[in-house]
Amino acid sequence: MVYKAPAYSLRGVVASEHPLATLAGIEVLEEGGNAVDAAVATSLALAVVLPHLGGLGGDFFALARVNGDTIYIDGSGPAPRKLTPELVESRGYREMPRYGPLTVTVPGMVDALWRMWEQAGRLEWGRLVEPAIRIARDGFAASPSLVKAVDRMWSHLSQDPGASRAYSQLHGKQPGAPVYFKGLAEALRRIEEDPRDFYEGDLAREIAGYIAERGGVLSIEDLAEYRAGVGSPLSITYRGCTVSEMPPPTQGLTTLHILMKLATVDPPEDPRGRDRASLILEASRIAYSIRDRYITDPRYMPLSAEDLLDPSILDGAQQLGGPWGDGDTTYFAVADRWGNIVSGIQSLYHHFGSQLATRPSCIPLNNRGSDFTLRRDHVNRLEPGKRTLHTLSAVLLDCRGTYAIGTSGGHYRPHQHAQLITNIVDYGMDPQDAVEHPRMLIDFQGARIMVEEGIEPPEAPGFKVERLPYPSRTGVAAMVYTGGYRSGHSDIRGDGASLGQP
């Protein structure tokens, strides 16, 4: 079952959720750039063509393997210093709002890309920003997902002067409609000259000023203090293969916990059968319980990530039902001719994030702060300067070659990742089959299980089972493989494309 053709190359490949972004990465590889260079170009192009899924005002994370060393790039941003539970409650909220100025955390994407490039890039920074500038300035044809997102969110977007100005050109339009973001092109030109302008210069003043105008508290001081993190991934061995995920504040540990539990039993023979689905459900129940009890900004966690990798943590866990949402994201992956590989993911959290976009630069601002809780006894409670539990994460899998694996999916991502990984390790699927294999989503808080046509639902007392047609929007995945050759794999569930160097 293959619906999109893989891209094969003896040199480099890029897989992303938009053809123009994929092409931007390929052009950089053709000019001698490495996987990190191509990842920067791809990411910035995605920020232009898919502003509902990820933009300059959002987050970025990556696992980058360059010259045999793997680094973790953490582009999550903290809550503003003036954002307290008492302030939120004084505005009439009993829980964190879903949208609006109080949900905006420090945008980490720009500095994260800059830090990744500083670590391992080859080409000049400005060359990597140029494709995004060109696309924003000269225009592009709107994708189906973008026009659908604008129409679906218009009641919110139209209430914000900046967002209305940026996206009214798409309201009521059809796929293929021309889109121009000239203000964003100018913002990217400033970032081309100096990425820190976003945090300390004119762009920072625009962002902080617009948020203040709209009633928020993120300040230029919050922006100026920000630096993205660079560290190491977390890894486990799963049936002889190495799985690397992202540490807290991401929920990468939750992926690893699901796999650790699955590894205690032999995999069922049928990848589409009820037994497999039931095992994933039970492993996810335990893993999400641990997540909701322990995972947040690591500075505020009662146990370290290393402590949480002890297998004994899996014993006796019970699902707690923490905060959930249906956030959206865009994932991409790059491999180059030298065997370097990047697994990258970016987001505003929900479609268009906070539903705010700055003027005149059309920078969409995230709503990542909506994932905090106002409960004072919860590990993920709102505190000034703290990063929330983060839904974004991405995978590197070393198993007869190296795979970069990821998907959109918000809080569903860990059990999505587990399904993608076990498709390869347990069932020997080709990467394209693994990406497009039917999936299920588990919503513990809502007691729902959504199952795509083609697989059997689990034994799930107490859950409502919803059967979905295939393909459904159960996360848009992508994958890149590097071994004796390179291959890129995009998902029938999305609008993306994979390309290889000739």
C-alpha cells in the first residue's frame, strides 16, 4: 500500500509538508550545503508557506547528526516574566485560555535555527534565508491545508487586526490562490542580516509592542534574555535498534516509555490486528500517566530524565488525564551526501497559534502557553519564566541504517511515533509503507479512540471507538532514510513532497 512515490538519491534528500520548502532544501544541498544548512532553508520556507502550522513566532526542535555526533536543538520558549496565575485569573479565566495574548510564550524558532547553524552549518547564513524571502516577497500558490485553515479559523483571525490584515487575502479562496507576505519578507531580510534582531532589535520591539497593544505581557526583556538550548538526545535500545528522542520539556520520553513497555512482550503477528492495537493502548496508558505526573520544564521536575528512563518507572502507573489539545505542527527531514541527517519539527501549537499576527511583519504568534495549567499542585503549573510541557518531538532510529521520523499530532505524537517505529522494527515495513500504514489516535482525557479504516480497534472498555475513513488527518508524517542510499518519504495525509538530488 503506497500512495506517494518515495524519492531516492545517492546524494541528498528532503521530505517536508510543502513542495516549495522541499525544493528550498534541495537547492541548498545542490550548492554544497549540508543537512543542517538545508534544514534551515526548509524550515524558514515552511514558516512562509504554512503559517498555520509553524511560523517565526513559534517553536523549533531538531535532532541533528553531523559527522557522527548527534545534537538536540531546543527552541522552546518560556512564559513571560509577568505572566502569573494571579494575572490570568484576574482577567476572568478559571483555566488557561486557548487563544489570545496571554497564551504567547517567547518564540524560540529563529534563535534555534541560528544555534543549529552555528553548531554545524557550512554555507553562509544569508544564503539559507534567501529562499524564504523570495517566496514571501514574490508570492506562492496557497495549499489546500492553508486555505482550509484560514476559513476554519476566520472567526478568530478576523478579530485581530494583524491576523486579519495578513490572512484576509485567503478568506473564501480556493487552493492555488496567490499569497503575498511582503511584511514577512522584510522581517526575514532583517533576520538574514542579524537573527538577534528578532530578540533585541526592531523586530523584537514590534513583537513586544503588538502583544502589549493586544493586552499581553511578553516584553522586549523576555525576548532579549532568550537563548535556544543545545544538548544531547535521550536514547534506548528497542529490539536491537537504537531510538533517540528529545528530552524534557518535550514528551519524547513518552515515546520511549511506550517502546520500553512494548519491548516486554513479543509483537503480535498481525500489524493490523486487535492484539497490536490493545498493546499500544496499554503501553500508552502507562506512558502518558508518567508524562502527566512528571514532565515539564526540567528545572521544575521532581525526577530527572535519566531517572525516568529507569524501567521501574513503568510499574504501577495509572492514567491521570492531564491537559490535552489538538495542536498542529509541521515535520520535515533532511539527509545529505555525507551521511548527515536532521529530524526537525516546528509549530505555533494550534492552527495560527494565538490567532495574533504582528503588524507590519505578519509574524504569527504561538499559543504554547495554553498548555500550562492554573492548578497550583500540578507539575506543569504556570510559573513566570517556565517552559510548559511541550508536545513537539522528533526521532532518529538506527536500525540497519538511520531513519529520521516524525509527524504532526500534538499530544497524540508519542503513540504515533511508537506506531511508526514499530512498523519498521517489528514488522519490517518499507519506510513508505510505514508512513502510510493506517493508524489510531488515543485521547485519554476524552476517553476516545480514533481508528483509521484498515486496522482493528483495541479492546478498550470505557472508551468510545470512532472509525475513520482512510486516509484521515491522523497526523501528517514524513521520513528520511540514509544507508547505502538516501530516500525521502511523504504522507498521503498531507500536501507535502519528497525530492532527491540528481
